[in-house]
Amino acid sequence: MEIWMTLLVSLFSSAVTAPGFAQLAHDFSAWIRYPGRHTWTHLWRIMPADRQPSYASVVGWIRCGHWDPTRLWEGWVRWADAHLLPAGDLLGAADDTLWHKTGRHVAHAGYWRDAVRSTETQVVKAWGLNVVLLVVIWSPPWGGHPIALPINLRIHRKGGPTPVELVAVMIQEVATWLPHRRWTWVVDSGYTALVGYPLPEGHIIESRMRKNTVVYDLPPTRRRGQRGRPRVRGKRLPPLSGIAAGLSVAVWKTVIVLLGGKVQGSGKSRRSRSFGIPIRWRAAFCWSS
């Protein structure tokens, strides 16, 4: 176990300094061994007495230590690609969630929508951090439900980049780490705007859109010396129902919709190019069986 953990932690050595690497090895070993709530106080208590650092160094390393979280994610993603993930195209997902953190001195905390307690008619907000996550869907060899393994993370700050912009940046980073992989990213309707971002080739956005959604083309290229405010969108495109009706029957494929391992319905889907946007999109029209 000690050798395996040392090899795993050594993948992240480029993201921390030499003292930080030793601290990271102790923290990771305690995290694996402790079955209860993973607080820094609990992890410090179960560290071996002969190698137990001071409590101040354990608590202060995350806040004041010299480490690069982007390189930590890169090391983890490259290791997972070599040892866990299957060959071929990968399925990923992106979403934001509320991480409950109490206290007035938590950096970038605020009142955010709590998706767990909110309903269609009532919005519940709670204090915490708005975390934007990028995950890869991994089917474990022992069977059961697929597992969402986190591969990148950002904190959404009020007044800063939007969650959609943060997801676009994280996808660019994952494409840099694994340039040989092709991805299909599943997002909800709040991230449909990703189809308008210049994502890498081979990255497909799969999302849900209302059939009465108004769709616009990309803004035209500005001429040299052109005056006036730049346009933010191009011409209005036909409605989605009209686009679907104009497609050939041969390009559609019947698919089965699963939710929680149960068949929820069926429908037809088609993958094509998206009106000049340099990524792929998938239009799916589903109905109850």
C-alpha cells in the first residue's frame, strides 16, 4: 500500500515544491486510511507519530503553500488515462454545484442556488462555494452504476467568468492534456451556450434545448475600419422543428433513453455540423414510449 501511494503521489511532484511534496504524501496516505469525515484535524491525528508534521504545517499548506492545482489535475488525468479509462472515445459531463461552507471568512463564498432543495416553483439559496466541475464517466470493472470521476474544477466567483466560460476553459485544458482523445460532453440546458465557444476539434457538446428556442448564426466578420458596435450574433436561423423536418430520414438513428438503468423512452438523434460553429452538436428529439 505504501509503495502504491508513493507512486501515485509522485505523479504530482511537478505541481508542488519539495517540502510540499512530502506534506502531500502524508496527507494523501492519511486520506486513504481514514474512513470517517475527512477534515484536516482528523487526518493529522492518524498520521504516524514518527512522521507526523506539526498541525500548523498541515492546515497552512493548502492556504499558504506553493502548489499549482492545474498541474495536480493534469497529473491525475494523465494517470487515469493510462491506467483507468478505456480506449476510444470518452464520455464526460459538466455542471456546477453548491459546496456548503460556513463562516464569513471563506474566500469567494456567497448565497447560491441549492439544486438539491430547490423545486420547479421555489428557489432555495444557501451559503457556500459555487463549484464548477468537469467529470469523466467511468464504468468500473466490477459492474454497477458508472462513476463520475472529477478531472477539473473551478470556483465560480461573483463578478468573474461565468460557469459556461469556466467549463470552456477546462475543456481546453483537458484537450491539451489528452490530445489523442475524442470527447462527448453532456451538459444541461444552462450550458447549451457552449456550442458558441471555439472548443477543440473532436469535442462534441450534447445538451437539451427547448423546441421553440431561438437560434442565431455567428456574427459576421467585421470589415477593416468598420464603425459602430460589433454585432454579438448573426442572422436568425430557422426554428429547430423546421431544421429537423428538413433533414433526410436516412441520417436519423433510433436510440434508447436510459435513466438510472431503466428505459425511459426512445427517440431519434442525428450528429452534424453546427451552422459554421467549429464544433459538433447533436440534435435529439425524444418522446415517451
